Amino acid sequence: MLIHLGIGAPAGALGADLDIAPVDFFALRVGAGISFGGPQLAVLPRMRAPLGKGRFVTFGAGPSWGRYVNASSFAGLGCLALCALAQNGESPATQTWQRAVWYNFELGFDVYSLEDTGLIRSSLGYGTIHNDHDYSCQERPYGYAPNAGCDRSSGHGLVYLTVEFGFVL
């Protein structure tokens, strides 16, 4: 069982994960949490390669679901840099998906304590929305051309980071 903190994480900015590892080289992560837009759910199977005793490098891929609001600084790691450069952190529109369907890829590290049952995990990932046209949009009325932010014709991507702390059951 793990408690995670994340920026744009598949299972929310704050949540809990259950990680099932029937064998050393494979684990299934099921998570739920809360993000700025609302509740999130995620299922990410992960391949694990040992780096030594109690250390693994991991690669995971899987879906996640939840409400997503793309407006400004809540838009994940990429927006920390890009939103500060563009319009002082503002988007020309607020796009809201009531049920965004994401597919996520991540690279991470698992470190198990050799003295007790503790575990630390960190991962860096990228997710894309696959129901790109299932959103509502509200344009900002000041200083932007009409339809400046509501026209969406391609997938939406988000870089994320998670740090998780937990223990082995």
C-alpha cells in the first residue's frame, strides 16, 4: 500500500495506490485519488528490472480516468514552465472534461527498505487524453481572438511526476 503525491499524476495529486507484485519482474498498480479537477482512478501494469537488492527500475503503461480542467497552472509539470511564459500562466480558454480518458506511460524507480517493510517510488510519465472531443469549453472574454482556445483537433498530453511512500503488506 502506497500514499502518493503527484503533479498531474494518473491517480490524482494526492491519493493511495495498491501495488500487487506476484513476481519480481511484474507489478500491477491500482490507484485512486483527488486532483484539482476532482476524483481520479488509474490502472498501470508495470514491468520491473532489478538494480540490486530491493531496487527496481520500472516501466508502466495503462489507463486512467477522471475529471480534468485545463486552464492554467493546474495543467501539470509542462505548465510550470510554459504557462509562466505564455500569458502569465493563463490559457485563452478553460477546457473541462467531465470524464477524461487518459493513456499513460511512465518510467520509475522502486526502492524497498532492507531493514523493514518501507517502500519509496518515484516516476516520471506522460499521459494523453483519448476522448479529446468530449469536453466543454469557456473562452476568456478579454484580449483573445474568438475561438482562440476552444478549437481542439489533436490529442492532449501532460507530463507528470509522482513520489510515493508506503509499506509492504
